[in-house]
Amino acid sequence: MEKRNIGRILALLSFTRRTCLFIATGSLALSISACFLIDGEPTSYFVREMKVDARQHLLPVGQKSLQHFDDGSYYMFFHGANLTSVNHFLTVGPTGDSRQLLYLETDQHDLLERTVKTDRIIAGPFGAVVTERTCFYNRPIETSPSALLVLVQSMKYDGAEIPNTMPDAPMNAPPLTSFAIVRFFREGDQLVFGSGNYEATGAIGAIQSGKTSNGDLLPGSSTVVSQAQGFNNLQHTYGLSPHVKIADYLRSSRIALASTSDAEDRSFVVLVYGFGKLIRQDSLGKGGVLASSHLYTPLVTEEEKALGPECDGRFRKQQAVGKSTVW
């Protein structure tokens, strides 16, 4: 795999919008700027381990380093004025490729506020199709609902985890909790796309739309929820039905996709089980005929093992009260 570590770190810092790093060229030597100190200590550093205590504080474990580690698992801490953010990285293989396993963030009281887990499902000249699971903590679901979305991202700054592939579904597979239909259309030398995110009931909840070129997401992409003005127009533009009988699709391996004004380049169905514990990706052929199917199991970190039951509980509560899990 081509090295793009510097690009991925830049994208990550853009995502968090909080930096205290100087990035050197060459072997990706990351060092912490000494200009940001709290009580004489750097606001950012790297450690090998992290602990989540009973009150959901994020605690660094072991010696703090001002330079990232060249192998294995490690955590990057950043202490800001009103929050602490932690990125859990894994450097794998002889290429030294770095993958982001999890992003965690606290509020101004140092209590865990949210986690974001991104898993790359499929990638190509169209970009990267990922699942993004955002879980909130210590907040009411009425104002801060958790969500799991299927999105299109750039390949240039792709640093998402790549899940393991399974040949067959496990005997006790978790239930389907959401799914998405992702459609790409040819528009000159670019691709336009619409990613429709659906509840397990078949009701559409959100659409991400935008353009890609040579695998990179172009400026202007957005995600719109079903209650937003203009949502119906997006459904029509990308041929995304307001309701899909997913049981029929699972039984027949066929799905009727509405025609659009642009020529379709490719389409995928992404099925999410157990709020992200198992992911299935189907590539659709012409006429909606199933062409291939792949199963993925994301890596579960130690902090996710501790926090996972609470996150899953919030998703189940949202479903019980009729609140969307796909925004």
C-alpha cells in the first residue's frame, strides 16, 4: 500500500481542528510543540496505553513521549482548554501504515463525551466507502443521539481501520440494525454519489451526497437528514426510495433501483449488524442483481470493550423511542 501517513495525519488534525504538532517530512517524525504547556507539561503527547476509569475519565498509562511510536498500538493525547481528545492508532506491517482505531473526546469536566469509530469497507477509484459510528456519553439521547452512517470519503487521507474479512457469517450473527444504498454516477471525468442510510425497518434517515475525482472527495459534500428541506429532491436525484423492503432483498438478492438522469457507474449495499459488530458489503450488477458479497468484523479495542455495552444500550433506547440511529 502506498504510504500516505503525512496526509492522513493532516486530515485527522483537520477533523479534530486541534493541533499542537509539527510534522516533518521523510519518516513522519511527529514532535510536540513546546509552546503549548499546562503547568509546565506539554498539552500533547503519546503513550502506549490508556485506561477509562469508573467515572469515564481518559487516563494515560506509562511513559509520555513527545514523538509517535513506530510500531504497534499507541494513543495521542491532546489537552485543550475545554476538552481532551485522544486518538488510538495502530501502526501495522512493514510499510509502517498507521490506522486510526478510535477517536475519543471529553467535555470541559474531563468526562467522556463521544467516541467515533471509522471502518473502511471498500475502496477504489470512486473513493472509500466507510462506516462511521458515533457514540455519545453523559448526555441525553434527546439532544445527542448516537448514529452509525455509511459515508464516502477520500482515499488521499484514508486512515480508517480496515476490518478483517470473513468467509461466512457466524452462527450467532447479531440482528440487522441499519443499512445503506450507495450509488455512483458518471458525470464527465467525475463521479457524483448519493449514500442513502436506512433504519432496519427500511425507512430512510439520511443521505450523503457529493462528488469524487480520482478517488478523492471534492469540496461541497454534505449529509442531510430526512426532516431537512430539500431531502425529497435528493432522493429523486439519486434514485433512493423512501422505504426499502430489506427482507425481500435479503431473500432474493435483488433490489429495484430507480433510474436517474446520469449513467450509473456502480452501486453497493452495506448491511450493518449489531450496530457495527458485523458488516456486509454487496456489489450490485446491472439491474440490481447481486454480484458479490463480503463480510467484515471490525477490530474491538480494549476501551471499546469497556464502553461498548453503554453505546449499544443508547442505540437500543433510541430505537425503542422511535429516534433515528442513522440521523
